[in-house]
Amino acid sequence: MNPVNLAEKLKSFNDHWSPKHIGDLDGYHVKLAKIEGDFVWHAHEEEDEFFLVVNGRFRMDYRDKQVWIEEGDMVVVPKGVEHKPFAPEECSILLIEKATTDHTGGVDDPRRVENPERI
């Protein structure tokens, strides 16, 4: 029940595509991540994903379009929708997703994090 300072948490790590667990909400995890470059095409068959841009901007690629998510913007990717985040420069995001969500949607990738570090 104590406040969490997002700027302080973001200063505590530098790795990209490795979400950090910062809170819990009714079976959901609240996470912070820094992203840069391309991620993998993936979908979450049973989970929606919430993205909020804290710093920077990124592009969410879908099979039929690309959408820029600017600083202060949020987007929800519905379950089952294939997507691929891309950030031309470092971008910091806040994620809210079910605790069981695999951030690569089960795609085998060296950046896959099965148990996000709690910071």
C-alpha cells in the first residue's frame, strides 16, 4: 500500500525486453520494461495485454497495420491478436497482464523471461 515511484524503479535496471515485476492487482502483474529494437511476433491466446508508454515511443506491429504508441498513450492488445512491439530508440513501458502471461506468447526466444524479477 506504499507508492511506487516509476522513475526510481526504471533507474534500477538497464536491460531491454526483460519485464520487472513491481506490483500485483487481482491476479495480474504490474510490470515495467525497457524496450529497444524489434521483439518477436507472438500472441497470447488467453490473455489481454495493457501497455502504457512512460518514456519514449514505440510501434505496435499487427499483421494488418502498424500503430505508434506515444509517451503517455496506452493500448490494450486483445487476446489472440498477433503483435510485435518495435522501438527505434529506448522506450520505457508499464505493462499489466495476468500473472500467468508468458511475454513471448510461448515463442522460443533468448529474451524470454519465465519468472520476472521483482524490483
